[in-house]
Amino acid sequence: MNEIGKLPNLKVLKLRDCDFRSSKWEAEDGEFCQLQYLLMEHLNLVSWTADDTHFPRLEHLVIRRCGYLEEIPLAIGDIPTLKVIEWTNTVVQQQLQQEKYRRHNLTSAMTTFKFVLCDAVTSVHGKQSLESRIRDAAYDAEDILESHLVEQILSRPAGESFIFSPPDVEKLIEELDTTKEEMLTILDNNQTDTSSAAVSSSRQDPNPKNIIVGVGEDLIQLKDRLIGQPSKALQVIPIVGMGGIDYQMQKLRDVLLSLLGCVIEKLDDKMLQEKSDKLALRLYQALIGRRYLIVLDDMWDVKPWDDTRRFFPDENNGSRIIVTTRESSVADYTGSESWHHQMNLLKDDESWNLLRQKVFAPEETCSPELEKVGRKIAKNCRGLPLAIHVIGGILSQAKTSQDFWEQVSDNVSSTVADKGGEYEFSNILSLSYNHLPNHLRPCFLYMGAFPEDNQIRSSRLISLLVAEGFVRPISDKSLEEAAKMHLKALVDRNLIFVSQQGTNGNAKSYSIHDLLRDLCVRKAHEEKFLFVHGWTPAGNLPINTSYLRRVCSHGPFSFEDAYISMEQISLARSLLLFNNTNKKIVRYRMLCRLRLLRVLDLLQARSMEFRKEIRQLVNLRYLAVKLTNPLTSPIFTLCNLQTLIAKYSENRITLLMGRTVIWGIVDMRQVSHIKIKGGAYVRYHGESSRNRYVILDKLQTLSPVPISELSDRVLEALPNLEKLGISWDREADYIRDLSRLHKLHKLKCIISRKRVNFSSNFIFPPSIKKLTLTGFHILDDHMNQIGNLPNLETLKLRFCTFPSGKWETKEGEFCQLQYLVMQSVGPVYWEADDTHFPRLKHLVIRRGRLMTIPLAIGDIPTLKVIEVDSSGPSVVASAREIQEVQLDIGNDELQVRILGHY
């Protein structure tokens, strides 16, 4: 191909029935300089790498029956001479790829303009209107392109070609050109100082009583760092916390004037007119010879610190600087030589004490009836001091009205937002959003789609962010890895929280403070980003029902709701329903009219019957449903699908045990995650594809698949699996070698019928970090095999038995194990010592007939928790004995939790 590409006058190239040795075609610079027409027919190509410089004069591209080709290089769409992409293929997924090129060609400049506008102009008159116009133009482009594409696909039989040429594109491009000129004019005429600025220092103090409650431990630690350290060198103490713990930051010149005002008796008119460099010199000279404490409050980025740090002399006299920030990265930078202090939210008792002192004078008392309601209100403030101050100010006007207090307790978030104007409450929290980089804003706003107090599984949230298109590729990172980085950035900014960590320290679930969630919903409404059904905006904030791009509901919802018409929701890209039991939602003739849907999450809605009509939703990336019947209809026509989650209602589990839920994932080439819950499983082949093997290199999660399905050929077709669930429908009668799955780190094996022996024919990959076995007879040599896995960190044994009646671990086994669960295991006598589990941190014994816990387990230096739940008296006694022995030798860090016993 390199020789052909260098032919100087080649204008037409037709490749028919050709085999590429490596299944790859990588174009190089300087090739195909004159090529105008390219035909690729019936090729074995899997990967094609090229850009617009390789085919600079290409006008017409034709692809026919290239069933293995995953995608055309996106940059092909940037070739200025390209007029037609014609695609004929047996797989509809290939046709959908054209969407990328046309939309990329049209909207890439639009996206660039939006990012430049958001990043370069922060306080420009007219920016909000212009940004809205850009956003609306982008939405219009998406609607035209995707509507036309879906219409073309659904109106033509599979394999029939069509030329993708949607209407009205020229009109959109004209709008874009006009918007571009307008933006450039604004940028030229409105250069403004974009340094960190927030709430003015003149704002009303929300805490006029200067009450300090619930920060005892924080004060002790900070006091020690301020005056208790032996070092006399200048130290910087960063303090990190969520917005509303009380911050503010001003411009550099204002900061210098403020600092000078603290060390000089009076600033004269001459000083007030001086520039920053002159003021900085005065500050440095004024601090020389003094021991000082300086607080730089609410620092948003490192530039203000770099601008001011050199003005603080270090004379080894114990001077200190405190920097408060909402950004962990700023804290790490400013306090590079010391750890930063994390300000935590208040506990429930601390919140009530602060609220009580805010509402009542020292000589006043609170009745028991009001205290009960007040504690509920304080708890619902979720530990945020500013919210408690605002609520306290409101309640202080009605100290004896229990009815009013109960009204407030029913909706604390809206009360704070609606009536906290005098404290600029919304502005304080909005600062965190306004300072977000553009790429993080949709990820933050999307948190408003979930109900209050909801713990959102990390895997679910990441899949949703990717499916929504909020995540852009980052160098060599996958989209999932990039999404994790985005979420970590929000955590570092104290906008969301990790509510649960896995045994490996990674986030397992996330949550958001109720008041920040309220901010998400309000901003999402303002920006036409998300519509939360049933949420009523405060004041005059409009409800944008005319543009329902993403819709979620946390209660009853129906397409026949008078509040939302079918016409208004017809262009929706996302529909997420929570706690919905309305039967009307399952009407497929209504649901399938939403043909542009990318995300359909009905997992927490009423169970529904899967029907073939759902195949019309060819734009779906994410599908999560609760079903009453198997997915026997071919689902591979949802060729854009990335995540499939199906759950069966409890009354159907027995009927579905051992049934196939989904046939033929061999044709689902874009899918990354398949999770089926409720006793059924997945098969690789479909009825018409038994002899075809296609590499599904995007598939990362597959659960469960019957062990009888895992032939060598199937395993070779799943090279990038990271999480696998196996249903043992029979014993492994021949070797299943999973060692070829080099990326597999999480494995679950469960018996689907009667208990069988765990087979030595089953070969684990050494990459396994988390292993769950459910329902097996485990022989001694099987446990030795598991114990020798070099990277195993988590082991869960559930409903397993040991035919020998004992489990005797050996030296050198379980060297990396940190978390061990034994649930309903036994009867078994466990023999072990501290050398067998040298890194164990957490041991859980739940029910079962384990005889005792080995006493030597308590000597493991890393062990922090032993948890015993509903176990026999001998297990409870051994756990308590371990605790007593450890206390006798001075180990008071080991926690022994007895949650119940027989």
C-alpha cells in the first residue's frame, strides 16, 4: 500500500476482495496526493488509520461489505474536498459511523468557539446571550443530523446504501459564522481582569454572634500547627473545605491594601493610589522584624499565591500563613512542604448546637417539642455551617411557632435557597460552579438528575457520563478513565463526595450535598441542560419545558402528563426514572417515539416486558431496565449501545434460573458493559451466528455467562475483559484457561443449580484482584490454588462448604489479601497464623458454621477490623478473645464488631 500510495498521478483506487496481512491499513505522509475516488469492497480490514493530509484531494469514498472495519478515521471528515461518503454494509452499525464525520465537520469549530468563550471571557457584557446562542446552534445541529440519520436507517433494509446529506446544514453554518464574528468583536473590545474574585468583603456577615461550634478537633490541630511546632521557619497551612464553611478572596491589589491596613495604622491617599508592585514593597518592609499570622481566604488558583508569596519575609520567628480554598490542588501547591488540613462538615449534634445558639439567646430555652423539630432541621442542613446560619436567621423570627419550624424541616434546601438572599447564599455556592473548567460543568450538573441522599455507584455514573458524551478523550486514557479523572476533579473541588470506598481505596459510590444538588438543578434549568420533573423553580426562574433535552423524574411520571407533552419530549436524549411505579410508562408505542434517546434508565421504575419495538432506538448508548421476560428478541441492532443492564423482579427469578437473557453479543461491537441480574445469563452466539467469532475488544464487563460458553475461541474474542461473572451450569469438564485474559481483575463464580465441586480444570489469570465464589464445594487443593494468586486483594466465600471439614492455609499464600469475607460457610475448622495473611486489613464472618477464628489472626499488623455478624457463640467468643489479647499487648487500634449472634 505504501508503494501504491506514492504513485504521483493516481486519482482512482478500487480495492475489491483484498486481504491485508495485518488487518490494518496505516496511511503515511505524502501518500495518495492526487486520489479523488476510493472504493473499498469486501476487505478484511479491522483498523484504518489516516488523517486529512493523507488524502488531501479525496472527493468520493465508497465502502461496501467491509464487515470487520470498526470505523473510518474521524479526520477523514476534515478533508475539504470530500463531498460524499457512501456506505453499503450488512451491519447497520457501520452506517451510524457517518454521523461522527458529518457532525464533527459541522460542530468542531462551534465547540472550539464555546470553549474559547468560556475560558477567555468571564465578565464580558453579552457573553451569556452569545453563549446561549452557541449552545442552541449546537443543539439544533445535533437534532438535524441525528434525526435525519435515524430516519434513514429505520426506513431502509439492512445492507442498503444511502448518501448522508441532511437538510438545513447550510443555515446552521451561516448562524455559526455570524456567532463567530460576534464573539471575536466581544473579545477585542472587552479585555477584562480575570483574576480570582468572589464575594465582596463588604457582604453581610452571616454569623454576627461569632459562634464557633463543632470545630474543636480542627481548632486543636490548627493551634498546634500555629504555635505548637518546634520549627520557627515560615510555614504555610492550607485549609480545604466545601463552599459555605466561609470563604472569600479578592483581587491582588485589594489583598495588598487589606494586608497593609492590618500592619500600618492608616493608609493615606498616596498609598491608595499606588500600583501593586509599590504596595507589595511596602508590605514586605512593614513585615520585616515582625512575627505575623496572615490569612489568605478563598483562593481559587495558584496565581494569586505566586503573586504574593515573595512579599512575606521568613526570619525564622514562627510566622505562619493560612490559606483557605475549596480546591485540593491549590492546597497541595501552596502547602507543598506540609499537609493540608481538611475541614469536615459538622456532625448532627454539633449542627444542632450551632442552630440552637443562632436562634436562641443564652438566657432563652428551647422547648422539647421545638428541639425535636430543630434537630431534624439541623440534620437536614447536612453539616454545612452557612446553611445552618441562614436557617437560624429564619427560625429566629418565629421562635415559638412549631408549625413554621415543621414547614421548614420538610424542605430545608429550598428554604435556604429561597430565603437566604440577605446572606448571598446562592452566590457563595455558585462561585464553585463559576470557577469550574468547561469540561467539568456537565459532569457536575448531571448530579442533579439523581434524588436527594442518593449514593450513586461509581460504575453506573461513569457509564452514564460516557454515554451522554460529556467525556472527551485524554491522551492515552480510555473514556472511562477520563470520566474517573473528571469525578476526582469534582471531589478535589469539594463539589461531590466519595460516600463509599472499595477495598482498593478507589471510589465505589459518590454523593452530593443537598444544597449543592439544588444548585445543580437550578443551573441545569437555566442552561437548558436538564429537566427534573416535579421540581418547581423559585422566584421567576422559567421552566424550560419547551426544550426537554434530558428528563428525569423522582416520582410518578407518564407521557400523558399534562405538564409535559409528547411533542416537547420527542427530541430528548436522556430519560431517567427513579421510584416510578406508573404502569403507563411501559407503553412502547410512546417510548419508541423518542428515537434520539442516548440514555434510557428505567432500572428503578416499574418492571416491564421487553418487546422488539425497542430496536427502533438505534441511537441508544445506555440501556438499564427492570424486566419480566428474557431478552429473546435480537438486540444487536442497537449498534451504538455501550452499556446494557437488565434486572429481573424477584418473583421472576425462579422462573428464569438457567434461561438465556440475551443472544448474540457477537454482533454488539460497541458494547463495553453487560450486566444481567436475576438468575439468567448471556450467550456469545446468537441463533444465526454460531460459527462466527468476532473480537469484541471494547467489552470490559460481562456478567453472567455460563461456563459451558467459555470455549477457547470465545475467550480469544474477549481480550479486554476486566470484570467477568460466570454461571456454573455444570462442572468444568475440560480446562477453562482464563489466563489469556490479561486485564481481568474482578471475577465472580456462582452455582446456578445444585452445588458442584470447584474444578481444578479452571485456570485463573494472575491479574485477578477480586474473587467471589458462591455455592461451591471447595477442596483443599483448590484453596491452595487460590492462595497462590499473586495479586489477589479481596476474597469472598459465600455459601461454600469444605468437604474435608477444615481450611488450613500455608505459608506464602494470600500474600496480598486485604479483605476476606466468609458468609454462610461451613462447617469448617480454620487453621492459620499471622504469616499467612500478612496484609489483611478487614475480616468479615457472617452467619455459617465456622468453628472459631484463629487466635493468631489478631497478630497480623495490618488488621484493623474483625466483623462478626449472626454467627455462633464459639466464633463470637474467639473474636472477643482476640480483642482482649490485643488490648493486653497495647494494640487498641483493632476494632472488633459483634453485630449479632445466635
